[in-house]
Amino acid sequence: SSDLGVGIFETTTAAQVQNNEIARNNWAFFDITYEAGGAKFGLVTNLTANGNYIHDNVGNGLWCDGDCTGGVYENNTIENNAKSGISHEVSHAWTIKHNVIMGNGFGTSWEWMGGTGVMINESDNVEVADNFVANNYRAIVMNMSNRPDYNNSYYDLANDYIHNNIIVTGGASGITGLYQNMNNNTYYTSKNNRFVSDTYCMPSNQKYFWWMDNSQTTSNWKGHVQDAGGTWACPAVFLSSPSNAATVSGTVSVNAAAADTVSIIKVLFYLDGTLVATDTSSPYSYSWNTTKSSNGGHILEAQAYNKAGQSSTSSVNVTVQNP
């Protein structure tokens, strides 16, 4: 489309956006701060966006702007959008889980945009969990700004819960954290906005976090009681499909995302502990004919290696059920 790929507005309940490719929209370069890019929603309740491939849009990938509540973004691949991969703005409770979000926020050759993998603006009770967020201009950011066009007592940044994500960042940007220009430190201290048990792959001795209105090292970030139970290790890998606890049959594509501060050299795939495939280029995948496996429970693993010989593993449990 010349401006927006998918738009759902007005009072809408239980809309579903599933298994689409939403790509290369806004080729006419409309204003991305208004209504342009991949998909934009407003005034929606219980919307589900699942299984979509959203990429290379001039603007945001998925964007809910104004009175969105009760929805879910799940199992989407969101890549190379010029602004943010996902933006949730002046809205309420939402779940963002098990998405692959890579390479967003770098603008275009003619315009810097400074976007994020996931951006939460002036919204409450948002859960961001179990996502693979890699090599975006910024990673996962919460932001609270004065919005004269909205009632800030109703649209507040509070009770936002960021946990168990895998975050890969590096270079001159890649910040994760919370910004506020309200001159109100309670957004950090008592509004229950928190990061818990995330996994990071990033260069050492760099300030890749923002908290208490300042950039923070990893040790300072932990000192502010963020990411208790977090892990810092490279490389990063995420077995994106099939999902954990899925029931599968026939021939299944097993897909993994992997990233590192330098480069990934290979991803190995294992079925019940036996090596079944090696892939040396992204996207990393192999085709599994489940009819050659017994019905019942199986373990799939993806193991990524970087140039330093370091490795990380991601696994899921699935059930095979063929006739």
C-alpha cells in the first residue's frame, strides 16, 4: 500500500489478524507519526495478531494507538521496519509474547527514525515476554511523556512487566530501559514498571540501559533491582517454531532465530538429542518429517555458535500426533 498495510479503527472487538505477510507499505512516504507503515489499530478490544510476517515497512510494524486493551501479539516475525517493530501507545493491558523482532528502527537512507524493537508509550499493564529482540536501533523501551492530547491520569505508564526475553544489542545504540520527562521518579520506583529475568547478549563494559533518567552499566542496572535472575551470555538463539507444547503432524518447518554481537557461524538442530541438521545462514531452519518419529513427546533443540566458539541452546517440547 502507498501508506498503511492493515488498519482497524473505531470500536472493534475480537478482531484477528493472522498468517499474513504485511510488507513494504508506505512507499509514498506518508507521515509515519500519523497513520502509515505495516499495521495500525485503535479503539480495539481483544485483538489478536498471530503468525504474521511483518517486514520492510516505512513506519512501525505493529502499532496500537489509542484505547487498545486486552489484545495479544504472538508468534509474529517482525523485521526491518523503519521505525519500531511493535509500538503500544496511550493504551492499556496487552500481551506481547513469543515474537521474533529484529533489525527495526534504523529509518531509511533519507530519514533517521530512531525506533525500537518494542516501544511502550504511556500505557499500563503491558506484558512483554518470551520474545527474541535482536539488533534493533533500541531494544525494549518504556516511555512516559506529557500528552496534552490525552488525559495522563488515565493513560499512565504503570504495571508494565518485561520478562524472560532474549535481547541482543551492540554498537552505538541498542538501549533497553525506561524514559520519562514528567519530572517524576515514581515511574522508576513505585509504579511497578520492571524488567525481570531477561537474557542479554551485548558487549561488556558498555552503558546499554536507561534508568533513573541516566544511562546505566549492567552493574548499575542490577543495582536498581532490574533483571533479577537475568542472564548475560552470547550468542543468543531462539527456537521460534513450532512453539513449546505444540502438537505437530506431517512435515513441519523447525525455525530458529540467532544473533551475536559479532556473527553466527552455524545453528545445529537436534531431535531428542540426535543431530539432524546444520544451517550456516539465516533464516535458520530444517524440515522435519514427523511421520518418521513415533507419536508422543519429543524434544527439539537449536544450538547456535559464534566465531569465538561459544554456543547457546534453545529447546521446546512438542507432541507428534499422526494418524
